[in-house]
Amino acid sequence: MRFDRIRLTNFKPYGDADLRLSEGVTVIHGINGSGKSSLLEACFFALYGSKALDGTLEDVITNGEEETEVDLWFTHDDVSYHVERRLRRYDDRVDHDCSLETVSGGDATRDGATAVRRFVTELLRMDADAFVNCAYVRQGEVNALINATPSQRQDVIDDLLQLGTLEEYRERAGDARLGVEDVLNAKRAVLEEKESRIERKEAEDLHERLNGLESELAEVDDDVDRYETQRERARETREAAAETLATHEEKRSELADVEADVETIETAIRETERDRETHREAIRESRERIEAVEAAIDERLDAAGLDAATAEAIAARREALDEREAAIREELDDRRVNAEAFRNQATNLASKAEDLAERAADLEEAAADLEEAADAAEREADEREASIEELREEAETLRERFETGDADVDRENVAERREALRERRSEARERVAELETELKNARERVAEAEELLAAGKCPECGQPVEDSPHATGIEADRERVSELEAELSDARERASDLDDRVGALDGLVEAAERLDAIDERTATLEERVAEKREAADSKRDDAAEKRDRAAELREEAASTREVASEKREAAGDAADRVNELEDALGSVEDARDAVDAVEERLAEIEDLEAEIERRREKRADLEAVNDERRDRLADKRERRDELREAVDEAAVEAARERKADAEEYLEKVAEELDRLDERRTELQNAIGGVRGEIEALEALREERESLAETVAALESLHEETTELEATYGDLRAELRQRNVRELERTLNETFELVYGNDAYSHIELDGEYALTVYQKDGEALDPEQLSGGERALFNLSLRCAIYRLLAEGIEGAAPTPPLILDEPTVFLDSGHVSRLVDLVEEMRGFGVKQIVIVSHDDELVGAADELVTVEKDPRTNRSTVTREDAAGVDVASLADD
């Protein structure tokens, strides 16, 4: 697996970054704090989402921005993938959108952060924690694995090599066993409890208890019927007495209502007389107000220009004022329009002059930009022509490989030739496997025959060898073994020869593919060069036209300013005449206000006279209402006297006594019926309970039989789960020991290469994953007793050994992620840094396709194939990345920077 490309938008210090990565060793270089580690964190985040972050999703969004975007392209097992993640901040939450799709070689698609993370975990066979423990040595965590306990180290390595699955299966089997035990014990307890309950219930005489309860219930039902009959008679007596009381009560209620009506009518008559007096006083006040308004009218006649306060005079005066106002406003509108027009013209002309001047300046500035752009286009064309020349030189070198190579193949059919050889190699390997199997069987037959001969028996029929016609068959088998050995040797040589020829063609196929890419790139660059040259000429022509137009605009601006000055003077003259007309219009308005005041007072007098008339009519209406009320009052007083004579208190008292006696009896009989009803309910419940116990006894007997069958089945299942748990445990232990041996081997190979010190002989890894370093004199040391630099190198060696073990696999090679080292030199001195360079070269030798190192140490640049430089602008606090071939980099210049 390898990273191909990472693109960032508003991710931590990166506003906009796009970086392509290739196979080999890539060093990401830059000073501390420039944002180097953020590039790898973005790759890690793209794969595993929030599980890859130490903080929250909101922490990765660049300060001051509302959203971030991370795109990662990677290739795994010859399939290319693209992961896209988008974060958007809304108030106090962050929305996370994520998708994954294949670019080539497959058709997998996933949507949603959880779905993508699960897919990546299954694809790489490791989750975020396993990725860190195997391939990603993060900044400051170089000693994390060595500082872990043996059990923690064991869990990490087991998970990486998929042994955690076996442990998961064993735990599931154990959980199943414990679950079966719990259920079995519970079922046994329930079975014992049910047998005990059955014995207790069988000891009770449930049927005899049921007969006694049913007899007592029949007696209670008879008593209830008798008391209910007597209660019905008492109710009839109570209702008759209540009817008598109701009749007398109705008359008493009517008497109270009539007395209340008499009092209400008398009160209404008194209130109405008071209202009539109020209206009479209001009429007097209105007459006094009319006299005051008439005096005010006389005072306003002169100001209004009126001889008399009549409607005809007011109308004539208003008509004269309207004519005067119309004449003034007509002239005023004309003058205002003229003044405004002159002002607008002056303003517009001045603005136009400024616009013309600004347009001239913009054109001159645009002309300068065009000339600068033309220079830049020509420079870019020169640079691309240089790139074309470099590509042509590379292409010539690649073509020489086809002309001078030993393989008889040309560029066009090299891929087909390699594919044909691969098929022949596959057939050769299959033939080797067939011969190995046949040889093994032949050897086994010879060995078996020799054993039989040694025992004195025929190798073919098993009978005593004396006089056997088959005693000579072993010679044919021995000859067949010799033939097979020779044939197998030839087959292996053919397979090896085909391996070499395929390997040679692999390099030529890569060269042919590179030549195709160079041809396509060269054609593109040549088109771009022509485009840039043409664009430069066009921009220079445009710049000349813009400068000519700017000169014309400046002359037009000067002429426009002169006309604007003339229009301002005309606007001032028109404004003086507008002021005079507005003063005349004010005099007309004052006269009209006076006319309006006279007219308003005349209207007020009319309103007051109408109010006087309305109140006179209201007093007459109130007098008529009181006359009607006095007639009703006389009728009510007469009915009141009749009702007072009709009420009989003695009959009412007798009815009350009969009703009280009936209610007393009903109360007593209700208590007795309640008692009997409660007893009947108790008996019914008791009968239901006894019947339920009888049914429960039968159900218990049925449940006992079912539980006995279930217990027997659970006992059998418990034995099976116990055996399954032991099987998974034994298998995991066996595979772990194989891992320990392989890891110890790779760790010693790696540490011996990078350490280069005669003080230590070897490293031992026991079955519990405890690490021990042995000195030459045989003394054992804990890794924590090493110096800081030695301990860091030891841990890097351990990480690389685990990576190698995972890459080689227990049953064969497996695709692995890039080996990523984030600031691995933090705990190393200058001498140990060179050892780290040796370790990187060693991992390349083991076939690691991609190694990415983040460091500010210049010494690591020498081990790189490509160099990525990260710089941060102190003004904007934004980081940028540039990528270049490390072979052409001056390491000393990096140190100077």
C-alpha cells in the first residue's frame, strides 16, 4: 500500500496544499512548528477519521475558517482509492461528510465516516491503533512500544498478525461456556424449586377446600337478595316525601324571586331619575359653550380676510386663496425643477470627469499588469522549453535500453512478451509442484518397500518374501525416483530462468510506460509553450491599446469639468427665486389657517346644538321607561302578597321526618350490603385462588418434565463449548510462539545492522513478549537500561522488525502501509542519526515500497529520493509545501535556511 496524493483545504496551518507522493524514501523537511507533522496527520485522518485525532474534529479546522477538506489518493494491492472528507462548523457542532471510491482496479464505494473507517480497517487489516503501532511512529512516541508492558506488547503484535481474532473466538467460546453454565445452573435450580413446590401443593387438600367455599358463597347470595328487596321499599318512601318538600320549596323559591324583583325595579327607577338630571345639566353647559365660540369667531374674521362668518363668504375666500396658491406653486415648481436640474447636471458632470480620470488610471494600471503578465508568460515558456529538453534527454536514455538490451523485444510488444513469459513461468512452477508431489510419493513407496524387505515381507503383496514373484518391484520404484529427481532439477532450472527473464522484462515495461508518459508530457509542454508565447504577444498589444485610450479619457475629463462649473452658477440663480416664492406661499397658508379656524368654530356650534337636542330626546325616553317600570312594580307587589299566604310550614316538617327515616334505613342497609358484598368477593377470590392452585399444580408438573429435558440438553452443550474454547486457546498459543521466533529473528537482524556496536551480542524475546538485551559477556539488560539514543534506536528497530514480520506474513507476503517516521531523531544524537539512515536503507533493501520521514534534521535528506519542503509564512501563519528530487538538493543550503 502507498500514498499517492494528499490535498488539503483549511486543514490546521494549511490554507491550500496539494502534494503528490511516490515510491521510495520521501523526507518532509522544515523547521519546528512549520506544519510537517500536520501533513501525515491529514493522511491518518483521511483513513480513520476522528479515531486518528488526539483532539476534536473542530481542532483541525483552520482558525477563522468554517470548513476544511481533506482528499487522499492511495493504492493498495494494485487497486487505487480516493477518500474525501469534509468538515463544516455550524454554531456549536461540526458536520462530518465522508466518502470513498475506487479510481481504478475495483468498484468499491462507501459513504459516511463510520462506513469508510470500517472499510479501511478491513482493507489494511488494522485499525487506527494498529496502524500507529505497526507503520506510523508519531512524534514523541518513538519509545512508546518499548515502554509498554509485555502484555500490552503482546496484544499489539497479536492484533497486527490477526491473532486477536483467535482470542476473540476463544473468548466467545468461553463466554458461551459460561453462559451455558449460568443457564444450566439456573435451570437446575428452577427444576429443584418446581419439584419442591409440587410436593407442597400435593400435601394440601385443594378439592375439599373448594367445596366448602362454594357452599358458603350460596348462603351469602340469599342474604343479599333479601336486603335488596327491603332497600327498594325504603327508596319509594323517601322519593314521595322528597316530592312533597319540592312543591313547597318551589313556592318559597318563587316568593324570594318576586321580592328580589320588587327591590330591583325600585332601584332602577331611582337610577333613571338621576340620569335625567344629568342630561339637564349637560344641556345648560352646551348653551354656555356656544356663546364662547361665537365670541372667538369675531376675533378671527380680520385675519381670515372675511366680512361675515357665513358659509358663502368662507367658500369665496377659500377659492381666492386656492387660485393664488396655484399660481405661486406653478412658478415654484418650474424654478425648483430648473435649480435641481442644474445641480444634477453639475454633479453628474463632475462625477463623470472623475470616472473618466479613474478609468484612465485603471487602463494605465491594467496596461502595466498586462506587460508584466507578458514577461511572466515568456519566462514560463522558457522554463517549459527547458523541461522539454530534459524529458527528451531522459527519453533518449530509455530508448537506448531497448537498443542495447539483451532481450530481443521492442517497446511496442514488451508488455505482451512479459505477459507470455509470466504464463510460461506459472506453468513451470505448477510442473515443479507436480514433480515434487510425485517424487515425494515415489520416495515414500521406496521407503515402505525397504521396511517390508527388512521385515522379510514382499513390498507389494505383504506376504513372506521367499519365492515371491514381486520381490524385484522396488528396483523400478528406485529408478523412478532417480528419473523424477533429474526431471525436477530441470524443471526448477526452467522456472528460475523464466524468473530472471521476467525480471528483466519488468524493467523494460517500466521504461516503455515512462516513454509513453514522456511523449505525452512533451506534446503537452510544447502546446503550452506556443500558447504562452502567443499570450505574451496578445497581452503586449492590449497594453498599447489601453495606454492610448487612457490619454483620450484624460482630455475628455478636463472638458467635462469646465461645463460642470457653468451649471453650478445657473443652479444658484434658480435657488434665489425659489426662496422668494416659498415666502409668498407661506402667507397664503397663514390666511387659509385663519379661514379654517372660523369654519371649525361654526361646525362646533352646530355640533353643540345637535347635542342639546339629543339630550332633550334622551330625557323624554327615560321618563317613558320609568312609567313602564312603575306598572310592573305594582304587579310584582300583588304576587308577593299571594305567595306569602300559600306557604304551609307544618306539611313541610312532616315530609322532612318521613324522608329522614327512609334515609336512615337506607344507610344502614347499604352498610350491611357492602359487608355482604365484600364477603362474597372474598369467597369468589378464594374459590378462584384454589382453582388457580389446582391449575398451577398441573402446569408445574408439565414444566418439570420440560425442564428435565432442557437440563439434559444443556449439559451436552456445556461439554461441547468447553472443548471448543480449549481448541482456540491451543491454536493461538501455537501461532504466538511462531510469531515470537520470527520477530526475534527479524529484530536481531535489524538491530545488529543499525547499532554496529560490539558491546551487545543479541536480543531475546520470550513467549510472553518480554525483551532482554545481552551483552558480549553474557550479562542480561532490560531495554530501559540502554542510553537515550540506544533506546530510541532499539525501539525503531523493534518497530521495523514488526513491520517486516507483518510484510512477510506467517503464511506469505501481505500488502502493508507505508513506513512513516515522524520526527524519529528527537532522542538521537548526531552519531545515532547516521544509524537511522542505515536503518532506512535496510528497510528499502527488504522491499518496503514507500517510506515517509518527517524531520527538521538535514542529515536525513541524503537518504531521500524526494524532498518535500514545508514553510510557514509568519504574516499569515499559513504553511506551504514544495516537492523536488532530493538528488539535486544542496543539504548545506538547507542548513543555512
